[in-house]
Amino acid sequence: MKRLLTLLLVVSLLLIAAPVAAQRPEADESVYIVVMAADPVIAYEGDVSGLPVTKPGKGGKINPNSAHVTKYVRFLEKEHAKALTAVGATSEAIVHDYTMALNGFAAMLTVEQAEQVAKQPGVALVLQDEMRFKTTDNSPTFLGLTAPGGAWLRGYDGEDVVVGIIDTGIWPEHPSFADDGSYAPLPGFEGLPCEFGNAAFNPNDASFVCNNKLLGAYQMLDTYRLYTGADPDEFDSARDDDGHGTHTASTAAGNSGVEASISGVPFGTVSGIAPRARIIAYKALGNLGGYTSDLAAAIDQAVADGVDVINYSIGGGAGAVSADEIAFLFAADAGVFVATSAGNSGPGAYTVGDPGTKPWLTTVGASTQSRTFEGSVVLGDGAAYYGASVTAGTDVAPIVDAADLGNELCDPYATPLFSADVSGKIVLCKRGVYARVEKGYAVYQAGGAGMVLYNTDDAQDLNTDTHWLPTVHVNNSDGLAIKAYIASMDGGATAQIFGGTYTKIAAPVMASFSSRGPNLVAPDIIKPDITAPGVNILAGASPFPDPGFVPGELFQAIGGTSMSSPHVAGAFALIKQAHPDWSAAMARSALMTTAYQDVMKEGEVDWADPFDMGSGHLNVGGKAVKGSAFEPGLVYDAGLYEYAAFTCGMEWGVFTPGSCAFLASLGIPTQPYNLNYPSIGASEVPGSVTVQRTVTSVANDKGWREYEALIEPPEGFDVIVEPAVLRLKSGDSATFFVTITNVDAPVGEWRFGALTWRDKAKNSLYSVYSPIAAKAALFAAPAEIGGTGESGSASFDVTFGYSGSYAAAAHGLVPATVTSDNVLQDPDQTFDPADGFSKLHEFDLSGVAFFRIALPPEATEADADL
């Protein structure tokens, strides 16, 4: 990106409160990420005299050992050291040096040093480190990959594509990553680090030699270890002591036909979406989460290694820009396809978290597939209740209610666990506060024979956790019925649990936990982008999980958008195999515009909308070649310049006015709604808004094709597309304009529609779908205007959506009033200020014309909601 990053604005220091769990090595020090203005290796075009170009050509990869790259890396590292020296710090303060996908470093600095380094020449941004968290079979068949004419049978299985998994590490001996001799050595990937075998820290950390399936593995927890160290149960290596990373890796690219069982119960075979792809693991999450400084280092290393695809089942609160997001921006420009999870904070609106709010990543929601693992509990009166289970069953046994035994939630830390003996009995436990598996552990420790776990709300999902003892998880209504039966039997209640088996269900249905739009950070960008299977996904596990979880298992069936994201990462590997020269935006466009929309909301009453599912459900395995994700007809492409222009329009303060003017001079629009995205969002329609898009033909033929615009206008709006017909040959591009006009749509409410470009040729299968989301407004004006000084003035534009008069008045300025309080982690979707999980505060607004209430960053990072 020649001459653009060098115009980066040196912004004031952005302070983000450090997580309360972090213990700083020194009381006045924290890890800060310093982003330099010069281009990283992946984007450098030879601007410095004597330092040749390092940016690879289209479709090429970095050779980190080349003379040009090593010379430029040394230059960048010297600039990093110079910036540190200027503020009285030394190279010993550096935790990470970033040079490949991000130019900068992470270092232990005082607040004063961080403020000083932000003013140094060549420094673009200084960000205090922040935490990210995990967003935690039958899928290939459900996606159509194994069907006659499906992707696998057409030869698209990810052969020799390299997938990077940034997560909690990997269990290298897992059969999903075994090298059966059919994988040939992959040139350029020989001799990668394989960081296992630190038996001195944990004797269960056996040594392992990476192979032609698992090409390499890194531990990248430098900042995390500085703050938290390592618990005795952890592995101080790339080995997975959680199971999350092993699960996502095996879902994206695990071997095909691997026999799976849980607690001795067989569940058939499992396969990754791209079973012939290779894997490199980057352990950048610890037990408590991960720091963006470590995560950015993992992204930097993945780009240096030359991965084709990255899965990032990781997220946090929504904000402007962070180090991992900047690194991903350059990774996307280098042709790396990135899938990330939308988050597990649904089904409420505005819950998609970072980095999934950003348009250069593909953000994935979670929905069901056509099977679940179902068990049942049959009561002594013959009533049967069905729920989720992957455990074995029980014999007929007494059943008791934990609420009658002083421990309704089956608190594993209670003393005693229960007020009466539960040996040989089935215990009814209520969901909430404590981990579901920990509740079963409490019953197991007390000698119980089994557990029936019931939800606090029927809207909650049912989970196929690996429990310590036979367990079935039922909904709230069934749990209350079982509770009533126990109460009616005066101590004589009995029951029998029948273990989990494959059961067909209607699908896809959105998971209630899946985070939803609108996009809090960039409302003109519809997020999530797409949905994929993310409920009760059967895949790999670590046999040495966190304390309290069942050890010795190699498989687990778990849910979350962490589980749906690797489905899309695997699909990206298939696309990369078919089209190695495509950009990341082209690949995302292919998946989004060929998705299908037959998806239900949770509850299975209403159809899902774009804020639930994005463009629709992943459809990579379709039988048709033309019109499939492998040959979608048209794609929406975008690159570094387009994304930079988008950030200019967002006014995030990343680029100088000169940079934004430079982009505008190239004809690249800076309005956020004009980013060349496969979906169309217009968050403020005061009368009418015209949106610009450009499509490129990737049809696999040499002739002309004509596409006509088919419009489904959002209710209350009129939509006109000009031109209404596009005539292109393969490789041609065409720009069109979509004018959205409010006819009678209610102000402030989102309405949804669609635009489909359909090939006019007889029997053609090309049909390119884009959802539309529009919200009417009486007028459009900046949400905030900032300024400093004792006096001054500012101007801004107001666009009106009506004819008539208006009045303007000034209110304030007044200082903020801060109110502090504490809440417990809320186990359900209800709002009751009396339960301690939520609090109600009253404010006297007498005589107040305008007010604003906001949570500070440390509260949003802790998953607090307002």
C-alpha cells in the first residue's frame, strides 16, 4: 500500500482498562502495542532507499528468509528500538516484535512512556493491550460435501491448502491430525517449529514430531505468561489443555473418516470440512483468554509462515480498531482468507463483537444442523422427557431435586454438596452461575447415579456436554414438570436416563446464543456475514482439559460460534484450492452470494433475517458447478485501499485527512455504506440514499453474459438499481447504483430486502444474492462532534428526510456523572434487579433536554450490558 500508511495520523493515546485478572509485573507498567507508520513486510513497496520491495506479487507468499525480507525486517526492528530508546526504555521491555502483517511492537511501558512514544516520529498508534476470549461429525454431509456431485467428489477437499488455527493449541497425537503416509512433503513448510514436550513443567507433555498433516505448532503466550504465569494443569507448550483449539482445528481440516466416541459410546465417524488441508497451530489463548499483543504476534507469524486460511474463533467487546484487526487487514491484502466467530452473546441486538465487526474479516453466526444427540429421562409415572445427551444411560433409580437438598444450582464448591445423601440417585439440577459440567461433577463427587439438568428459560439451547456421569439436558418447561413430579411423590420418585443417540431434527435454526446485528461499530456493514453449523458439533478434544472437566476423552460435542467459524475456514480452504489467485474478498463474496436463506430464528416460528444469519447459510457443498461458491458468476472484490477508505468514512482517526483525500482522488468512496461489500446496509435513510457497488465476472466461459437485477425492496422503501442490466465477459467489472427511498417506513426501525443479479440466459444457474438492510431517519447528522480549547466553532452537515421547518438548540456542556456498582454473571435472559445479576439505577432528569448513558471500556470488556 505505497505511500498510504506513511501518512498515518499520530493519534492521542487510546487507554483501555486492563482486565482485573491481570497482575502486572510492576505496579506502574502495562503492555502497550505500538503500531508504526511504515508498511509491514507484506505491504512494503520499496519506499526506503536501499531497501527493495518485499510485497509479494498477486497470489504469492512471503519468503521470510530472503535477503530483501531479512534486510527490511532488521530496518523495522531498529526503528522499533529507536522509538523505545527515545522514551527511556530498552529492548528488554519488548514482548513481541511485529514485522510481517503488522509493523510495530508490544512492550512493557509506564503510562508516561506510552504517552511519550505516541509522539515519536514514525509512530502511528499506541494501544493498551486488551483481552480476547474463546467464543465457545455430520457437518460435511449436512453441507452437501459428500453428495453425488458435491465438492469432495469434484476434487475440492483442501488438498495442500495450509490452514492456520489461532486458538488454545492442539493435541498433536489426535487421529484427526495423523499423517497416514498419503500426505507428501509440502515445499516451503519444512522445519517449522513443533513446540511440544515440555515435560519438566508438565509430565503429561510428551514430545512430538510434526508431520506432513500437522506442519508446525507454536506457543505464543508471552504477554499472557507475564501477567498470569501458568497453572500446574496447563502445558507450557503448544499442547492444548482446553480442547477448544483441537476442536476448531479438527472441524476445519481434520482427517476424514475418523472413528469418534465419547465415554465409550460410539458416534460413527467425523471429518473436517477440508480434510486434505494441512494445519499449523498457534497457541495464543490461555485458560483465561488471550491478549491482543500475543494474538497479533500469532497473526504475524502465520503470515510469515505462508498460511492460506486462518480460523479465529476468538472475540471481545466491540470498538474502533485493535492490533489484531490491523494485522488481519494486511493479512487479507496478502490473500489470506480469515473466518472469525460472531460471538455468543445473542439473541439480543447489537451483540456481534470484535474483530467480527470489521469488514475485512468474514464473521460467522451459529445455527443447527440436521442431527442432534438426544437422550431422555423416563419418570416412574411413565412420562418421558427428551433432551441433549452424549452419555450412557442409567438403570431405574430414585430421583431427587437439588433444590430440596439446599443446592438448587448444584454448586460444586458448596460444603456440604447436598444436605442429604444422593448416592445411587439421579439429581435434578437447575442451570445457571456454574459451568454445566461442574454441576455434574458435584453430583458425581457426591456419589450420584445421574443428573437431569434443566434450563432457566425455554429459549436457551440444549447442550451435549461431556459429563462425568449419565446426564440429559432438558428445557425449562420439562424441568419444572420433573420438579413437580418429584414433589408429588413424597420421596418415592424414580426415573431412568436413556443415553444419547443420533436424532434427526429440522435445520437450520439459529442458535439462541449466536450474536446478532446490527453492527454496533459500523452499522452500514451487515454482520454476521453468514451462518454455519455451530450447535452440538462433534469434533476433537484434549484428554487433559481444564480442572473440573472430564479427562481422557478425544472427542466432544459442543456448541458456539467458535464451532461455526471453522466450518467457514474449511470452506475457504476448498475455495483456495479451486481459486488460488482469488482475493480474500472474492472468496467471501462467493460464499455469501451463494448462501441459502431457508433459516429459522430460534423458536422455529419466524424466518431469520440478515441480522441473524447475514446473507444466509453456508452452501459450499452444492451439486451445481455454475452458480455454486466455486463458480458464483459475479463477485464483490475489495482490497487494502477500499478498507482504508472505509475507515476514513468511519472517522476512526486512523488515517490523516491527506491519506483520505489521496484515496478519494483515486475515486474510492469513503462513505461506509459504499464499501464494495456483498451485502447492502443503509443505517440512515433520510428520504433516500444511493449506494454504489462494483461486481467482477468470474464466469468460467469466454462469452458475454447479461445479468438482470431482481429486487425485493424492504417494507416501506422503494429500491431502484441503475443500470438494471449488466453485460460482462469473464474478467470484466461493472459498477451499479442502488437508490433506497423511504416511502412510508417507520423511523428508526430496520427493514430487510434483497437484490439478486440473475443471469438472463435460459436455464442458467448464476444467481448472485445480496441482502439489504435499511433504516429510515428523519434526518442524518454526525452522532458526535469533538473539539478542544476554551472557545471555537465547528460545522457539520445535516441531511433532511422531510420537507418543512426545523429548529436547532444547544444543550450543555456538562461534566459526566459516574455511578459505580457490581453485578454477578447473569445465568439467563430475564431481568430482575432483585436477583443480584442485574441492577437498576434511577436518575433525576428534571429539566434535562438531552442525556447520554454509556459503559466504560472495562465494563464492556467484562461482558456487562446496559
